Amino acid sequence: MPLILMTLFTHPTVDTMSQEEKRFFRELGERIAQLRKEQNLTQAQLAEAIGTTQQQVASYEVARLRVPASMLPRLARTLGISVEALLGEQEKPAKRGPTPKLQRHLERISALPKPKQRAVMEVLEAVLAQAGRS
């Protein structure tokens, strides 16, 4: 397959980006890495939550690959911020310390597929119902 056709059918790399695009994706990758670390997520865990591979997450974080626009809502939801904040269009409010563990778990649960979310809710409801009888 000629190189030009291969380029059309593969993820665009930094080699095909303008300087402005490179800067944008480098900053986006840095934000993704920082937010992922704040959530105590590994690249593999983030990849699973957004439906991609650990290698792609690593490539997004170092701006080796462009993050597809279709991936932005999933990334933002998983990382617990708005798409605008992920894109750097609004300042993320300053934190007052580490995110509480329960909140991190809730954010991760909200990123699960709906059937898995329902299963988690059933378990929680059963535990809470039992605790209410005590």
C-alpha cells in the first residue's frame, strides 16, 4: 500500500502535525497523565475504562498520537472533569487535598458499561439494606 494511503488509514502521528497542533496535543497529553495519576489509575486501567489499549494511552500522554475527538467525552468522564477542562479551555478548580477514595470509586464506577454499573448498584443496595436492618 502506498505511504499516502497508509497515512490516511492510520492514527495521525506527530510527524503530520503543525507546530500548533503538536503543542496542543503535548499539553493535552500532559493533562491526561496528570489527571490519571491524581485518580491513582494506571495507563492500563484508564485504557480499559475508555475502551482502548495501554499503548495508545501512553502514546496520547506523550503526544505520539492525536487523541481522537470521539475519545474526549469518555476520557473526561473517566477522569472526572468536563471536556472543556480536559482541553484546557477552563481552569480546573484547585483541590484541597487528595480526592476521597469513595469519590474516586464512584467516578470509576460511572465509567463502567451500564450492565456493570447496575451490578455494582445491586451489591451496594443489598449491603445498605442489610446494614439498615442491624
